[in-house]
Amino acid sequence: MTAPHQQCLILDADQLDELRRLLGTVEDWLLHASFEVLDDLAAFLAGLSWGGWRTPEQLATDLIADLGEATLTLRPTPNHHRPTTAGTS
């Protein structure tokens, strides 16, 4: 799911952590969801015309994969250091 045009959105470290946590939680829930829930999601996505040529099941699978990819993309790099505020411990 790539937007037709990309815009920059600046998040502070706490917002980024929260967004990553939320996306990861939804992805994890969907990975453990029942077939009925995934069928409902697939039908919902197909109803939104997300599909083009893809089947509803592919839409649901793609959404779960996209959530996982976004969660990984939002991880800080290994050499990422959070800025500290002077005078705090």
C-alpha cells in the first residue's frame, strides 16, 4: 500500500514508539484471529474496493503483511539514540 504521493510527517520518539506498538498489536491480533474474523476483514476490504484484481483473502493477507512491514520500518536503527534532556536522570 504505497500512497500515490509521499509526504513527510514528523513524529517525536514517543509518538513513533506508540505508533509502532499499535501497528504491531493489530498485526499480532490478526495473525492469531479466527478464520471468521479474517473472512470478515477480507469482505470489508473488498467492499472498500481495495482489491483491483486481488481476491478478498489476498487483501487480508496483504494488509497483515503491510502492518508487519510498517512495524519493522518504524523500528529505530541500531545506532539510534534518544535525545536526553539536560538535568534529568
